[in-house]
Amino acid sequence: MSRVCLVGVGLIGGSLGLALREAGWEVLGVDPDRASLARALEIGAIDGAVELEEGASRAELAVIATPVEEVIPTCRKLLPALARDALVMDVASTKCAIVQKAEEILPGRFIGGHPMAGSEKGGIDAADPYLFENAPFVLCPGTGVDSKAIARAEELVRKVGAIPIQMTAQEHDEVVGMISHLPHLCAVALLDTLTGLEQKDQAMQLAAGGFRDLTRIASGSPELWRGILGSNRWVVAQLLGELQKSLQKSKEFLEQGDLTGLTAQLAKAKETREKLPARRKGLLGASYELLLSLPDRPGSLAKVTAVLAEAEINIQDLEILRVREGEGGTVKLSFASDQAQQKAAERLRASGFKPVLRHE
């Protein structure tokens, strides 16, 4: 059995604890919030609550699951008590500044990590042992970290059901700035625009699935996102500049009545969007999908999942594409293999559904 010390038992730390304990690891929890520690014990996310020094001295691996700005101070606190040959990881959303400073404090013993999974909800009560299932988990080893240490970090990643991906810290911050940090600010901008709209109340009443989906991520903790965006501010600022250029083009097309130019911009965006694999092909492999049109009746989706559960077919991902009140909607189901997709289609057809097969 391996023993890990989790410093921070919020959403990510708590979810790691639940998944690792399910995999047979012993988990020690550290958190200044005693109520969170008590709750983590209650739900089975940790085996015991300890002080930082005790956790550091007893564990083979310490995982820092604190807000971004607390990672480096925590590294300094861990150092004096850290067990010999113990490895330290973090799970913060940015990596460059953290890895650079952490490897000065813990040379050869620090690996930056970032699980590409989360929720707009936070805290230990939102913890989920399956949060990391099939999600990429980026690892950014510091200078001098040997292959054995990397293998230990990869073991933890696989134990929680995630897929280890190695990148440099710079690569990580540039990529995540584009796919996570910039979209968050886009959601903020949309809601900021809505707030200033004269017809705000009517617009909020009419806001449908598309607007809600686009702005969902803005529900995240402002304090948490302040730290994330602040630690990656130069990358995100540059990306905002590129976004402004694109929005300016759209603005000019509309002002000038250039519908040809606008159509070309829309078509280019559509082409790029259709190349995005639903399950991140290239990291996780191909995805095999089914599209289903469902009636607007209670239990429609539950019947689909029940049919597949009875056949012991695992759904990797489920996405609601369109919803029309009174008419129903379309859902997309993703599977890990062609065989699972084909079997699911057969079972669903036998139950009266009309699945459409897609390959990514």
C-alpha cells in the first residue's frame, strides 16, 4: 500500500482522496479548515486528519491541492519535515511560475501536475471519486527529476483513472491559457454585457441552453480564478489581444454590411469546430459516438442508460446537444471502442430507438 499526504481537501484534493482510497492507498489529509477535514473523514476521502509536518514525514508522496498562490509557501513548509526520497506534486491550473520556484526549493523532488477535470462547484462536498476518469492529467517534471519519480507520479494518475500526459510547463500554460483561461474570460464578458443590457430581465428569462452552456464556467469561485489568471496573466493577455482582433473583424463586417466576409468567418469557425474531437483524440484515442433524438417525456434519457447498463456497456461521455421544450432533444453518447458502439446501437434499436453512428 502507498501512503499519500493531501494538502488541501477541497474539490480536487477530496476527489483524489476518494479515488486513491478506492484504489487501496492510505490517504492523510491536511487542511487549515477543520470543518473540511471533518467532512473529508466523514465521506471517506481521507484515512486520517494530520498536521502538515506529520503528513510530510509519514507519506511517500505529498500532493498540494491548494489555491495557486499557496503552492510555493506550502513547498517551503513541507521541506523540513519531508520524508527521505518523498516526492511532491501539485495540481494547480498553471505551471510555469510554480515549477520554476518549486524546483529551487525541492530540487529533483517536484513534479507539477494539472488534472484536466473539475466542476463549477467547489469544496469537499463536491468531491467525486470519478472526477478524473479518462481525463488527461498533465505532468510537468522539474529539472533533475528522475524516471523513477516520474513513474511514481504516473502511477498516482492512473490510480485515479486519469491519463498521464507529459509537457513542459511553458507548453502547458500556453495550451491551457487557450482552452481554459481565455474561455473563462469570454464567459465573464458575455455576462458582463448581459448585465449592462437595458432588456436584461427579459433576456435572462429567454436565455436558453446555448447561452447557459457558454457562460456556465463563470460560476467558478472568483477568488480561485483570480489566482489562476494572475499566475498566467501574460499568456492570457496575449490571447485576449488575438480574440479582440477576431471580434473587431466581426464588428467591421457588420458595420460595413459585408455579409460575404462575415459568412467566410463563420464558415472558418464551423470548420475548425468540427475538427475538435469530442474525446480529445490524440490524447485519449478515437471516440465512437451515437446520436439519439429523444422525446420530451419523463424518463426518456433514463431508459437509454438503463438499456446500456443492462448490457454492461460503459458510456464514456454523454452530451446534450439540443433541447426543445415540448419536442425533446438530441443527445450524444461516446464509447471507447467500435465494438462498444456497435453493441450499443444494436441494443438501442431493439428497444425502439433510432441511433445514428458517428466516428471521430
